[in-house]
Amino acid sequence: MESCFHSLNSHLFEVLNQHNENPVHSKRGRVQSPAQKLHVALYNLLESHGVTWTQDLESDFPHSWQQHGDLVVFGKDCFSSSIWKPLGDQLWSSIACSLGVERLAKQGCVLNDGLRSPNVTLLLGDHGWVEHKDNGIRYTFDLTKCMFSAGNIVEKQRIATLKCSEEIVVDLYAGIGYFTLPFLVHASAAFVHACEWNPHAVTALMRNLELNNVLQKCQIHEGDNRQLLLYNVADRVNLGLIPTSEAGYHVACRVLKKNTGGMLHIHHNVDCFLSKHEMGDDNMSAKDNGSSHRIMWRKWAESTEIKIRTFLEEIHNFSWHTTIVRVEKVKSYAPHVDHVVLDLDCRPLPKML
Ligand SMILES: C[S@@+](CC[C@H](N)C(=O)[O-])C[C@H]1O[C@@H](n2cnc3c(N)ncnc32)[C@H](O)[C@@H]1O
């Protein structure tokens, strides 16, 4: 992906003064940023319809956007004023022209519909397919149908550094392959079972496996992973779903190899708000240096470890040893909410004779 985040710092009236009145003296003065070009195009378009730009429109103007090749995606809080309505499609074609792209879309909130549907609306163009390259891996997907999170990049890069050449991996929430592909392409996993119930994501995942020449090393299990008919196969299980992947804990324990066990990578959004009571007076300095978040991650990790060990012992009917190897932040999800990932090592204990 040629993904750019453009920010607007300039003031509209400075832009327009520069555009309409001031003679251009320097090369720097002549070059307009994409945001300035957009400002000017919209100002001119409104003027040609007899509408005057008001200061109110500043807050309805997109202050950042993502670019995926020839498709620009605006944030959810722009172009909601009724002033744009009479401009019809002319609005979108002028914007596209000023930004030098072919297609436009607008972001909504990711829907909590289980598919993590992106809720992106196409404003101009006839399809939402985009392609981007990340850490040497090619991904293509329809961004109006499949969720894309740029914030998970650090975790994807970490997965890419693992050495999994002897391993069978189960990716319980594969999406378009953001973890499946690094497991196969860089971590050299022997085989990945990729579970996904969004048919649009399955189509993209299939294309991505082909694009990266690893189709032979992956089986896609389309449908609800809780119905997965796999047992006792995995050296490693990835549970990459937020706000929680808890519904996948039982199936993760079922697919883990019962004689050797393996590693679980468990994602979760941890609420890090600590009351004074929870902190304890002695711990107020911990709050100051930010380690209060780590305390909450640890609490969540310890309770998750107990849940997993209980499932493993119920399913297999013998004792297991679990170790919290690592709990790290993937990204900030919201104020006081951290998206974290826990690496939990799970090993069967030798049976007592
Ligand atoms: C957050 S996305 C995963 C994307 C990828 N892990 C990433 O970081 O970009 C979660 C995926 O899990 C899928 N999913 C959620 N619940 C599922 C279930 N019970 N069975 C199969 N797939 C599921 C959703 O359709 C979605 O594509």
C-alpha cells in the first residue's frame, strides 16, 4: 500500500490568498500541499454554485485521510454538512481530481457485528479493492468489506521474526491474512490452518495466499471457528480478535497438540483505568510512570492463564503447565484501553504413574 496520512495545518484563508492574490515568488510558495489543493478546489466549486465558504465548513473539511493507491479514504466526521448535497457527484469528482486519484470512500465506525465489518462507503468509483505491500508481503482486499488495521503493524512484524519452520499454526481469526501471511512467508511455518467466517475476507485471503505463492501451505476453514473439526494438530495458535478473543479459548485448547502443547498468542483490549483503591497509596508513583497499565495487563494475563489451563485440563483430563512468556501492547485502542497480546506457553505435565 502506498498509504499516506495527510495532515492539514494551514488555514484556508491563507491558502486562498496565496492561490488567488499573491504573486508567486519562490518554488516553495508555488507548490501546494494536497490539502491546500483540496481546499482551493472546494472553495471554487462552492463559489461556482453561488455558495460562500464559511468558517463552519472548516470543521466539516477532512483534516486527514488515508491513501491506498488511487483510492482516498476520508474519516467519518467530514462532509456531513447539508451544504455539500446539491453539488451531487460533481463534489466527489472535483475532490478526486484535486487529489489526483480515481476513487473516494468515507470511513464509518468498525461494526461490532462479529465480522469487524469496516463500514466504509464508496463515494466515487465502482469497487473498493486495493493492494498494498507490507514487510515484503502483498495484500489485496476490498476495503469496503474487510477491516484493515494499520496499528497492528508492530505485532505483524514480530510474528514475522518467529522461527516456525517445524510448526503447524492455527490462525483462528485470519481475516485477509495479516498474521497468516507473515507466519507462512517470513516465519516459514510448515502449514497454517486459517479460520475465517467473513466470505469477503475469505476471498481476499485466498487471493493473498496466491499472490505470495504460499497457497499450498494453507488450508482455509470457512465458517465459525467454534465449529472447527480439528483436534490435536497445532504447535501454535493465533487468536487475533479484539475487543476479545475469549470465545476462541476453548477451540484453541482443543487444537493444541496434546502430547507436546505449544504457544498461544492471545489478543485482548484491556481496560487500564485503575482506581486509587486498586493502586494503593504506595503505588501512586507507579501510576505516574505509566506502569499502572502494565499492572492491568498482568492481571488480565493471569486470569486468562487460569481460564486456559482449566480448559486444557477439562479437555485432556490431565495436568498442564502454563507460563506467561510475554504481555505487550499492540496499540492504544481508546483512552485507558490498550490492545495487548499475551504469549502463553502451554505444556502437558508428565502423567504420574
Ligand atoms: C480483527 S479481524 C482479524 C484481522 C487480522 N487478525 C488483523 O490483525 O488485521 C478478525 C477477523 O475474525 C473474524 N472472525 C470473528 N469471529 C470469528 C469466528 N467465530 N469464526 C471465524 N472468524 C471469525 C472476522 O470476520 C474478522 O475477519
